[in-house]
Amino acid sequence: MLINMVNWLPSKEIDSVAYSAREILADARDIDAAEYDPSTRKRLHNRQRLRDARRREKDEMRTLQHQVHQLAQHLLGQSKPLPWHEVARALEIDAVASQEQNRTLKQQLCRVQNVVAMLLSWGSIEVGFPSSIALLPSGGWKESALLGFDGDARITSIKWLTERMYHNIEAALTQCSNVVGSTSSLIECTDSMVYMAARIHRVVPAPLATVPATFCRIYMALQRKEPLDASLLHESFGTSIALLDAGNGDPMELCRVFSETDRSILVSTYVAHDDMRPQFETNGSTMHGWIVNQQLNDTFTRVREFWLIGYPLPTSHEEYARELGVDVGTVAIMTDSARLDAFVAGLHRSFDAMMVGCDDNFRRRLAHAMT
């Protein structure tokens, strides 16, 4: 048996340290059967080859580690700082490249500034506002009257009032400045009315879907106004229209939203007369307003507003005194032009304050809608 074991062992002697307990037992078992079973002899031979391969891998690893150590020692002995003039030359090359890039960027910036200056000079050109704007009502109260008692006639009258304003949208936009901002001005002063105009131009960081909804909450909010003819309007126009009574003496306000592909338009007007409510008394004011929300991209919307508001002139010293906040005696000694100038100046102050308040309200509600 011992002779057979020696004959079947590989020619290279295996170090006893390489044997595990399991391999020793397996070898002892297989050596007994190796004399009669060729597959056992093959398995024993393969096992020995694996041991030899592991030993060679360990030897190769030790050799490589030794070579790495020798190379590291060699590099440590041979390395030295770079010559300062080479470092300076490399830095000089980078500095020259940076200066050249800086000059190129300055030239590009200068060209862009020139283009922007030309665009600003073009965009800041104000349209020539005529002293008497064609959009001013010329037909008296009939142009703002809501006629009809039954459904069809009343709906036809509402359509005429709102669609007439919608068809005049381009004429209203020509009254707006190309410059972002807001202005107010006196348009016309007749024997009985003073007409003021508000022009507002904004670019807001909000999508088109958000901005019109914000304006609807401001101008068509039911919590601060009493809705009129709600069921009739909803049946014919859906939620895009509202007839409201602010309850402060102003006329009834008719608002309607028109939607287009890339913009939304809100028109608003005072109703001077209503056949269904002939007893409704107002302060005589008139109002026509256009709000155009136009999509610039997915995140920005251009908002342009044009409002024409008419205020009735006082007809007595008492009314002037109440509007100016002075006593009747002071008004009596004023000339007609002085009284008118003082009244118009007061309108300007209150009108500008109203514009600031409306702008703050819009931006606050828009910010809340974006959160």
C-alpha cells in the first residue's frame, strides 16, 4: 500500500504546511482507492495542481510586493523639486491664456451691452397717446347698459358688452408702454367727467395657468362682492364670467375671461344701467379694463393692463369741499381752474395709491398661489 501511495503522488513534493485537515483526510481516502479507480487518481492529481497554483500565486505576490518596494525606494531617492523657472513658465502660459480669455469676454460683453442699449432705446419709445382716446365711451350710459328682462335678451346684452371689449383688445394694448412698469395719466376732462388711465406692464415668474386664476380671485372673488344672476350666467358662460355688486356705491361690475392658445384676457366694465334693477343707484363712475396675460415660456408670463376710469366732476361747492377735504368757504374763493386742478391732483394721488395697492395685492396672491 505504501508503494502505491508513493507511485501516485505528483513528482513535486508538497509542503506539509499547505495541507488542511480536510485535504489530508481526503487524500488518504483517495490514495487507497487510486489504485483501482482512474477518476479518483485524476481528482487527486487536480487537487495537487490547485495546491501548486496557490503556492505560485503567493510567491508571485511576494515578488511583486518586493519589486514595488524597491521602485518606491528608487523614486524617493531620485525625485527632486521642479526647477522654479519651469514652474514660472507654466504659470506664465496660464496667465497669458487667462488674459486673452478675459479680453475676449470683455469684447463680447461690450457687444451685448451695445445690443441691449439699442433694444432699450427701441423698447422705451412710448406710443403717442392721443388727448382723446377712441376707447373712451362716446355713447353715454347706453354703451354700458345691461338690457333685457328675460334670459335670451339679457344674455345677448352681456355678450355684446364683453365681446365688444374683447374685440378692442389690440387697441387697448397699443396704449400700453413697452417698458416694464406702471404709469397713470389724465386722459380727458369734459364738462362732467374726468378720465384717468392706468398702464401696467409686468413680467412675472409664473406659468400662464397660474396668473389668470390669480386675477379671477381678485376681480371675481365672491367673498367680497355679491354675485348677481349667478345661475343664468353659469348656465350660459360657465365660470368665465361674473356680474358683481361691490356694495360701495360703485356701479355693478361685469367681468369675463377669454382664453386663447398662448394668452388669457380678462375684461371688466361697470354697468351703468340694468333693466332688471332700475332702482340701482351708483356714484356715476365708469370703468373699462383689459388684462392680457401672455405666455413667454413655461415659467414666465407677461402681464399688461390698461384701465380707463371716469370720475364725475363735482357740481357744487359742497361736493368740491367734500372731495378736497376743505370747508365750503375755501372752495368759494377758488377759481374754477384752481378747483379743477385741486380735484384732479387729488384724483392722481388716490389713483396712484390704488394702483400700488392693486399691484401689492396681485403679487401677494400670486406668491401664495405659487407655494
